[in-house]
Amino acid sequence: MEQITLVKHVIKIAKEAGAAIQKIYEGSAGMEIEKKSDDSPLTIADRTANKIICDALEKLPVQYPIISEENKAIPYQKRKSFDYCWLVDPLDGTKEFIKRNGEFTVNIALIHQQQIVLGVVYASDRDEMYWAVKNEGAFQVINGQDVRLSAKDFTLKDEGLKVVCSRSHLNEGTQAFVDALVKPKLVATGSSLKFLIIAAGQAHVYPRLAPTMEWDTGAAQIILEEAGGSVIDHNTKNTLLYNKENLLNPHFVAYGKKSTEVSV
């Protein structure tokens, strides 16, 4: 199946998972909170969306293994042989879900040989759907139409850059990055929406000098990349890779259309 066709199936799956999340969000049951092994919160909505997505992906005409935040980790000795695999975060922004600020998303990505080649992000509380396929562009679905996304051109020496930061995470390293810019303007939001704001040209840069996992970034990364942006390892300056032995991401910076002539 061509990926441009496959992505339409994934959009429907993300929409179905988002509808289930919204039903829980608008009720009271979704606020039952457990703690995962890393002490991060888990809700009924996480588990419900994960089951919907995994069950639906397993019924598609093409079958790929699934790496999901809510599934048991597949040993690397098995994962390293995957040519293609799905990468799923059924509810990115669980803390935002619990805070009831609407800034949470469903994220589904397809990995091919350590690179993301397809991504879908659905912000269910806003009913905003975003998708991208490698070399096909990035889009937001508005009134049933695919509207192409394009990140903004800028250099890091520009004054007043809009810097996306997390409502839940802002540490010393991130502050130092921000302080090196000229009169930056902070834009606070949660979950993978941080990437999408840049892809839509509404902000310029998102420094994440703190831990994230592959499923937190995969789907949104390709949307930003196909909109003309990039997601760069802060130390090596290479693009982020996926299905690594350690599923923890390195510290990274997400950029819009940054000039390569200037760096911080």
C-alpha cells in the first residue's frame, strides 16, 4: 500500500482514538490516575486510546510491528530487525489532559530504517488533524480539505523570535538557550502541539533540553520536517533517529526554516 493511501487510514484511526479520549475527558472517569514505572501519570484515556489504535493498526491491509508508549517494550534484539514499524503515543500530554487545558494529542508514526516516513497528530479537544508523508508535504485538515503547512524563515539572530516551551517542563538548559536569543517571545503549550505551532508558521523554535521518548516526537517531527523545518540533536547536530536501542531521545531543538548560516 502506498503511504499516501495508508495515511488516510491512519487519520481515521487517530480520529476514532481522539473521540474516545474526548468522551472520557468530558466525563469524570478519565481523571482516575495511576502511576507508571517512571512515576508519570496514566489515565483510562491512555489505555483506551492505545487499545483502539493498536487493534485498528493490526487490521490494516499492511501489517507492521507496533512500538507504543503503553505497550510492553519489545526487546531491541527483536526490534533491530524491523524494516518498518509503527510508533504510537495514544495520549501525548497526559499532564495537560489531567489539568484539563485541552493541550493533548494522539500521535501515530511509521518508522522505516530509523527514519519517520509518515505521521499523524490529532488534537481531539480542538478537533485539529495534522499529517505528513515523507516527500509529500505536511498538511492540516480544515473543513475536510488538506491545507499545506509551511514553517517560517528566520535566523537565530533575529529579534523577537517566538520560542515554544512546555507548560510542564522548563529547565536551566532551556533557559540558557532562550537567553542567548534577542528579545525572544515565549509561547507556552503542551504535548506535540509545540512542533505543530512551528510547522504552521506560528513560532520559530522549540528547544527541548530535557528527556523525551521516541513516541513523544516521531509523528510531529515529520510534520515539521515536511513543512520545511527540522528536529536536530542538540549535541551531534544530526536529525533524530528512531527505533534505537534506547528509546530515549537525545536533547534536541526543533526549528522552522532556520538559516544554516547562523547558529547558537
